[in-house]
Amino acid sequence: MDDSVRAARKENYRVSKAQLIQIVECYRKRKYIEDNEFIKNDLGGMANLLSALDVNVDTGISATNLQSRINAFGTNFKAPQERTPFCTLVFEALNDFMLKILIVCAIVSIAVDMSLAKKEDLGHAWIEGAAILIAVAVVSLVSAWSDFKKEGQFLKQQLLEENSKIVTCMRDNKEETIHKNFIHVGDIIKIQNGMIIPVDGVVVQASGVMSDESSMTGESDHLPKETLEKCMQRQ
């Protein structure tokens, strides 16, 4: 018995996280028939799957058992992307092949000039090599600062987009508007025209639902989304 089964049984769910992942993986691998048969034969069909997850189609899940769902299946929370430290960007800029050559040349120049210079010239023999090092430092710092500013603007825009990703779901017989990070396994999500569905899931009730999966499959044609029963009838 794997850990996902133990976690599910501990919280009184009759389906495990591993089984839910298998549903998604079959679909991702374009195994439509195997996907439908797994839900029907191994999980006992949609009605049994909903029952195993303690989901009521009409009223949704209960807000009182959200923690037990987290314990059994994990969360949909996605931590925001952290900003790259400025020092890391500087080191990345210094990783340029030409800058490495200039650094080596500068060190060699300083070493040769200092070793061959006359005693009265030692005070300024290092200047040429130091100038090269200063130029390399300036180029690296300017490049790193530019990348740092661009990344900051990108993360700011990404945060605005993330905050706008909200969905409507059923809980305790009431429609609730929540951020995608707080969706839990078993939530009944109301699909609206044009929305980006932020989770993997199965269709419980549908009529004329079409999905654009071009980002995943590369195909521009919209694909119909139907319940398990209708899919099995087509097969």
C-alpha cells in the first residue's frame, strides 16, 4: 500500500491521489479509451468516484472537511516565483565567454607589467590591466541591473495575472468565488465561457462545452468535453 492510499484511507476517502493522477496522465498521453475505461472499470464510474471523494453534485463539497482533503490529496497552491538575487545576475553576466577572456587578459597584463616595470614605474604599471577589469565590471553590472529591472516588471505583471485567476465553485450548496490556489480535490467548478481552467478535472455535467487545448497539443481545433456516459456511448 503506497503513501497516497494510506493518506486517503486515513481521511476516509475511497480513492487515492495516485489514482486521480492516473486519470490525468492517461489523458495527457492521449489514451482516451484507456482513460474512460479506468474511470468506469477501476473506479466504478463517475457516480462512485464522486461518492468516494464525498462530493455532492448539487451542493458541492463541505467547507468543514477542506483540511482533510489537503491531508489526503495536497493543495493547488502555487508559490509565487521568487526574484533572482542581483548578485546571481552579476555572476551570470560574468559567465560570458568574451568577458572571461578580458578578465584573463587583464590579470596577465597586470602581472607582466608589474614584473617587467622599472622600480619608478611600479606605481602606474597596473593601470592598463585595471582599466580592463573596471570595464568588465561596468559591463557586468549594467547588464545585471537591466535584467534585474526586466525581471521585476515581468514578476509584477505575472502577479497581476495570477491574482485575476478566480473561479466559481459549489460549497455547502452555495456558489463561492475563490482564487485558483484555494481549489481543493472534489470542488465542483462552474465553467464559464472563455475561462482558463486552472486545474485538471473530469466533466460532471456539460452541454456543448468546447475546449481549446492548442497550448498542450498544438492542434487549433476546439475539442468537445462531455460526461463519461456520453464518451462511452461514442466508443
